[in-house]
Amino acid sequence: MDHKQLIELLQDVREGRVTVEAAVQRLRALPYEDLDFARIDHHRALRQSLPEVVFCQGKTPAQVAEIVARLAEHNDRVLATRADPSHYAATLERVADAHYHEQARAIVVDRRVERQGRPGVLVITAGTADIPVAEEAALTAELMGNCVERLYDVGVAGVHRLLDKVTLIQQAQVIVVVAGMEGALASVIGGLARGPVIAVPTSVGYGASFGGLAALLTMLNSCAAGVAVVNIDNGFGAGYLASLINRLRQEGS
């Protein structure tokens, strides 16, 4: 339940469309629900605009299905990241309108009536191999109410591909840059962009990339101002942060 849904519920009680008892039942699970193996934070959407996000890696399919089902009872959007097909199969048995995004490895439930979002978020990748992490970022930002533009496979090995899109880069309110190998693209974008850049190092690369550590260190040592860095392969964290920045920038304009 988010802020808007809470207001609607209270208005329904005031106007007699919902009984006090029914409202109490809907509010009873707040602020959290204890499942023994998980304590679901049903207040998360009230505080941060998106319900608690489920990290599926390390959880059993049954655990993921139960958590997603409970979240879907109280929210119009649910996101579960790092999900595999077994997680999705179990979830689909409990939540019929759940969808699986194979590239992003994410389970999504989206029951919003209006899905027109805020413009301003741009997600860029250095290579095609970085797209799965980028899609996790883009999907997260979209679910948080943003229109996301994508610019893929424009790494520094062919920088002319990027220079054709300078106008798009400069129009963005916030940019997520996803790159493996040496991770140089984030600095290049940082030198072109007007808004903040969120750099995501990926584990894509040969031996001396050390599973993304080389890209991480390059991004952390960027000489371009306005570049911040999240963890290796953390598309979700980048998309979430991009959404918060985009929302605050537009609410303040």
C-alpha cells in the first residue's frame, strides 16, 4: 500500500464505501508481516514509493512465491530480482498475473491502471553483454514510475557510435551507465552529461577484469565530476537511485 492507496482507503471509510472493520483488516498487516522465514515490510511503499523488493538468489522457489504473493495482496507493483525460471514457476502458481523478464532475470507484478511515467532516465551500456544488468536497472526505474530510454552497445571501442547521441545524453535528467571490461564509458558519459551519472561495473570481461573489479576501480577513480558508482552487477541499485534522483529533480522544478 502506497501513500495514494492509503488516502483512498481513508476516503472510502469516511464516505461509507468501506466499513471500519474492512479497513482494519487491510491495515492489520502494517507495518510488517511475520512469515517466520521472512518479515515483509508492508510500510516500504509508504516511505519510499516502491514496495519491498525481493532478492531471489539464495531463496527457495516456495519462499519467493510466498513473499511475492503476500506483497501482491497489498501492492499494485511487486519486483523480484535475480530470479530463475524455478522461482517464476512457483510464483506463477500463486500470482497468476506475474511476468518473467528473462534478460533482467526479474519477476514483475504490475497492476497499475496508469503507467505513464516521468521522462528523464537514460540507461546506456558499453556492450551487448552488459544488457542483462542494464535491463534490471531499466525495469526497476520503469516500475518506480519513470519512462526509460535505452542506448545500448556504444562503448569506447567505437566511440563514434556514442557521439551520434550527444543530444540524447545531454537531455537526460539522470543517466545509468553499465560497463564491464575496463569500465571507461562512465567517465566519457560523465564528461558529456548535464545531469548525474550512476556507473554500474559489470563482471563482463577476461581474466584481469577480476569479475568486475577492474571496471569498479576505474569508475571509482573517474576524473569526470558527477559520477557515482554502485556495486558490481547491481542494476537494481542503479535503477532505484536513478528513479529517486529523477523524481526529486522533477518535483523540485
